[in-house]
Amino acid sequence: MNDSRLQLLTTVESVLKALGGGSAAARMFEGGTPQIMSNAIARGRLPPSTFLIFTEELRERGYRAPPELWGIQSGQLG
């Protein structure tokens, strides 16, 4: 699916909601816990180690999110 057709999510909360909630998102990566997701909401930043996992899952669900939500500057990619 073309990225422009994916719905843009701009907050940590919206990413987690699209992934089925904090507990569901935590189960998507090794060592993930609901507490890690709660901390991500409080910081306003997702764990960088979840970037590839979450962006692929979001794409499959029709969403996209900027890398800045993981603390990654857009210029750091590719």
C-alpha cells in the first residue's frame, strides 16, 4: 500500500491504540511489558527497539507514524 494512502498517527497513544492497546503492543516484542508502554506514553516516545516491528504492523493495519515518535530524526533514516 502506498504510504500516502496510510492514515498518519501523530501520538504515542494513537500508535498504541492502532496496535490494539498497550498490552497488545507489549506482546509484539521480546521483553515488552505493559509498564514499558505506560512509560512510553508518559515520555511521549516509543522504545526505539520497537520501530521496525511497530511500523510494519501499523502498515499492515493501514497506518503510518513518523520516526520522531521513537526518538529517531527523519534525516537519520536511509
